[in-house]
Amino acid sequence: MTTGATGTVRLLDLSRLVSRVGRGAWTGIDRVEAAYLQRLLAEDEPLFALVRSSFGFTLFDRAGLRALADRLFGRIPWGQADTLSRLFLKAHPEKRRAEADLRRLSIGRANRRALPGLLEDTLPGPPCWINVGHSDLQVSVFDAVHRLGGKAVVLVHDTIPLDHPDWQREGTVDSFRARIQQVAGKADLVVHTAQATRGQTERHFAREGRVPDGIVAHLGIDAPVPDDTQLAANIRRDRPYFVALGTIEPRKNHALLLDAWAELATRLPGDDMPMLYIVGSRGWRNEPVFDRLDKGPAHVRELGPLPDGAVASLLTRAQALLMPSLVEGFGLPPGEALALGCPVIASDLPVYREVFGNNLVYLDPHDLYSWVEQIRTFATKNRGAQATASSLPTWDDHFNLVLKCL
């Protein structure tokens, strides 16, 4: 190992964010990895990053990581694709450019077998590998870190794929189970985002024969910056409207909202009907909902995925954010809505109660009548008054807990 540095050598895994290049708006997990990137760059401890790319692993020092962050956050464009990246004909053009920049900005590259040598020759001390993206949880990385006397810290967001396999895409359950097995067997510390999810995750660890040490650190809530220019001009905001936010998948329970709007249409004159804007990509195993959306139900519009600024702009004037989810691991959208002054009507889930307390209006996700009545009530409220939320978790709270454990 090289010498001369002091302090914990932090090795942040950014495989998740890089894999998302060219794939649209960031997911909640992506944004957590981005928050770690921003925070660790602001710290003084020795910092490196590891990315698993199409051609193996790439390693970055702080300077290369800053340049990579500029590209990931859109502050500067990706460079030109190189010969290697052009071999991936099916890859998004932006992803090919990103792959080329990984090679240009990195201080070293290695395949799986050579990774321990790369880390040993480059890092100034035993690393603390930090993985918060559910990506790159491979035996080779755990073993390379431990071989150098380092530790592996993994953030597990939830175990929904194992708890509700019928809602998952083909292959997802097996691949996720393999990751949980690796974390159970190899992680030195697991960061849980809520006590509610910790209990479920540690039950899965116990089935694998080992429960790693763990801490609970709620994720931070940031208020996105509204940007009206990112909204389509034909989105009507001159009448009351509600927003549903998230991938259109079974656990998000969009069917209940479509049922609610169908019921409202039987009770209210057309001019009094609120709009429902559904924001998010179409997911999987949800064909009945897709069929209903394809038929264009009255007063319901599917907007697809939107940039953060557009979502924030919608929420600032919405009557409420509607979150009838059947299960959640944490729930960034309700927190961000509250931070913007937007009321939230949500399912009565333990994780929501733990994180948001009395800041939400809680309903049974199967009780259509209660949802219809609350929507009718909120549709007539004066949205000029901002909702107020108390005690929302912050990223400072999160990192004050996590960083002292590294």
C-alpha cells in the first residue's frame, strides 16, 4: 500500500449510479448513492471510489471522483465514446460515453482476480468499502477488501423482493437472494434505513446463518427545487389535482386510485372532478392497470417519469400526494412532498409511522371508501396554505450516525 495519508480510507461504490446513465430519472436508491457521493466529497478523510463497469473494475481518486461527479450530476457532459465502448451496440449512446470516461478518469483498472492487487498497490491504507446501491455485492469485492484488513459497510434498503416474490420481475428474487446471502456472510456493518425494515432484513440474515452488526439511520429528506420549465405546457394546474408518484408496479397499488377516480366520477359533476396525475415509469406484472391506463380514464393522466424539478413543481400546487402503497422500505416521496408543503395521504404502514409520525394522513390501502372520502375533502381545501411538517429526518442526522461507525 502507499503511505502518507491519515484517517479512514473510504472506498465508495458507485456502480449503481454509473449503471443508471442513459436510463432516465434517478430512482430513490440512486439518490441515496448520490447523497453519499456529495457528502463524502465534502469530508476530509481519504476518499476513493470503485465502479464495476462492462470491462471490469475502475478505481478513482478524489480528483477523478470529482470529475465523475460533475458528469453524474449533469454539470458537464460526458466525453466522446472510445473504441471499446462502441463495441456495445445496444447500449445507450450516453452510457457508451460514460464507459469511456470511466477509463479516462480512473487511476487504475482491474478484472475480478486482479482487484486485490489494484487496491493494495493504490490505496494508502485498509479501506472501508461503502456500498449503498444494492449493486456490485460480489464475493470478489468483499474478499478483496477483507484481504487488505478493511471492512465492508452495506446499506440495505429493504427486502421486498424476498418478502413479496409474486410482485417481482422474473429473475429478481434469485438475484436479490444471492445479494442478501453475500451481505449476511461478508458484511461487517449493515445500515438499515428504519427499525421496521431492520427487523425484516435481519430475519432473512438469520436464515442465512449470520446476522451482521447493524445500525438504523433514517434517510435524509431534501426538498427538490421546483422548475416549471420542465413541465409540459398542456398539464392543467387551473383546477384541483392530486399526484401519485412511483413506478407503476403492483405494490404501489395504483388500482385503488383508478377505482377511487371511477367512484368520484359517479358522485361529482365533471367540472368539480379533480385531476389525478400519475408520475413514474411503467413497471412489471401490472397488466390490468396498464390496460386501464391505456383506455384513458377521465380526469386521469399518466405523465411517465419526470425530472425532479418537474415533480417538485407539481407537488407545490397539488391538493395532496397520494401513496396507497401496500409495502415500502422507507418512502422518500412522502418526505419530499412534506418538505415542499404538500399534504400526503398514505397507507398506514409501520415504516411511515416510524419515519413521519403524525405528519401524514393514514388510511387502510384496501379501504376504497376512506380514500374516496379523503380525496373529496382535500379536493375542496384551499391549497394556498402550505402544509407544515415537523421532525423530518435530515442527511446530517443520517451521516452523524453512519460516519462515526466507519
